Amino acid sequence: MAFRKGDKVQSKSDPSKVGLIEELGPIHAGLQYYTIFWGGIEGSTTVPEIDLQLYHPAKTPVDNLLNGNIAGYREFLRLITYLKLTRDYPLRNNIYAFNASRTRFYPYQFKPLIKFLDSPSQRLLICDEVGLGKTIEAGLILTELRARQTVDRVLVICPANLTAKWKLELRNRFGEDFRILQANDFPRSL
């Protein structure tokens, strides 16, 4: 790609480095060189064409990643931090709602949450023996989805004799207030 005097360019190896082409330099070994004014202390340097690209301002660090404009380790760490702090790109292997409830967890109770987060469809049927913590597992998933701001409505299906227990536990442990629906209430709730 041939650049012209006055073009705004950025370094391919460090996209945060932006400068203006002051003049066309010499051709060495078949490579066109340009004198670039970077501004600040660096001033002007001569750079081969293959190390430059037209300046395309990135709106977010994710744009830099998608365009292959990651300058190195520090830029990558900035991107990871950005991703962790924004709700638009929650990292799948990050648990945002860890310790966000009033309950004591056992490590095996995180398995359904991790399986759920790794699932492309984000659907999961939780069925275990009595007393192994299905309510807590479901509450963990719900709390995580709330933290990621990716849930609007929730339907918990459980045996009729356990509805009051589920409602109470979800309120006491996770601060969630559910309404118990009977079969004839369900169509009106949609």
C-alpha cells in the first residue's frame, strides 16, 4: 500500500503509536521507507512501509483485538481488564457473583454453574439426589446471570411439595423473591 504525504498512519506493532507521514523516504531492498512524525519526545523516524497501516481509530479495545492490533503483553492485559470490567463481554471463565449470597458453598456446587457458562445454549437440567444442594446450584446460576445482566425472566420448575421450600430458600439465601404459580396461572404470566 502506497502512502502519501500527510496520511495519518499507525504502527502495526504498536497501534497506539499514531503519526503523520512527513515525506517519502528512500527505497531499500525493495521496501519503501517513510519519514513519520510521531509527536512528543520521539519526533520523527524513518519506518518501512510494511510496518505501517492507515490509522483507523478503535472505538474500544475489543476493536483492536478484532483487527489484530494488539501491540504486546501490556496491551493484551489492558484488553483483558477492559473485558472483565464491561458487561458486554463477560469472560466465560470468570465468576462475577462469587460470594454474593448468604450461603456456604461446596466445590461440587459450582460444577453446574461452570457447565452452564460453557454451554452455547445456556440451558441446564439440574437433577441430583435429595439434599445435595440443587437449590443452591440454581441460585448460583441465577446470581451469576444477574451479575452479568443477562437474565430477564426466570422459571423454576420443582415438585409441588417443594415450591414453598424453594421460594423460601431463594429469598433467604439469594435475595430473590419468586411467585408460586399454579397450572392455570402459567398462561397469564407469559
